Amino acid sequence: MKNFCISLDKLIPAVKELDNLGYFLEDVCCVHVKEGFELVYHFDHWDNPGRITLRTLISDDQQAETISHIFPGADWHERECYDFFGVHFKGHKNLIPLLLPPDLNEHPLLKDKKTLKELSQLLPEGECFVSAQDNEFDNWLKTFKQDK
């Protein structure tokens, strides 16, 4: 499994590259932490199995771009993140509750500020999102394309 922490502005280009290489989206997850929200995207490949994880961090007041125009299956995953965490995805054409009642007006997986943990407390050593490492993804991408 390859795990890449990327900046928010690199998310769409990275997702497009994975799509062009034949990867499919497995899921999109969200974690509420002191730093904001960590969005976790899992991809895999039918012909060249090996999970790729893209992680990006957004602050409480930021929005991520939707990837549903690249991977239509992201529609439901992003709606679930919206349902439970209140994360908005710019450009999402159907950002309405997926599982919760539309009139609930709360996001049940949001943590209380007092109980939020730092991301470094949740991730195993070596996987900590200290800062975006876009160059690692770019280097992997070059190597992957050369090996094909």
C-alpha cells in the first residue's frame, strides 16, 4: 500500500492521474481532528493491485473539491462525509443527506472541541501528516509510468 499526504490544491490533479492510470475509487473517509478534517481517499487497480491512499487536510472553514466528476461513485462517499461531518465539497451537484433525515440539522460525528485529538495521535508513527508531501506522489507517479 502506498500512502501519500498531499496538499488540497494537488488533490484533483492527483485523482485525475490515478484515473488515467486505470485506478478505481474504493472509498472516501473523513476524520475530525484538532487541525480540521483529514479526507482519506483509497484507490486500487484491477491489473496492478496495490492500494493507493491520498490524504489531505482541510481546516474547519475550508471546502474540498468534489471528485465525483472524475469518479461518479464518489457522490455517495462525499454525501456521507457531508452527512456525518458537515464537510462541503465544492462542485458537488447533489450534496444532500445520504443516510440521515434531511431535517436533522446536525452532524453526529463532529467531535467536541475538548475531545478532539491531534492527527499525530491517531496515525501510526511514520504516517503523520506533518505537512503535505506532494513531491513524494509526483516521484511515485514518474516511477509507476516508467515501469509500465
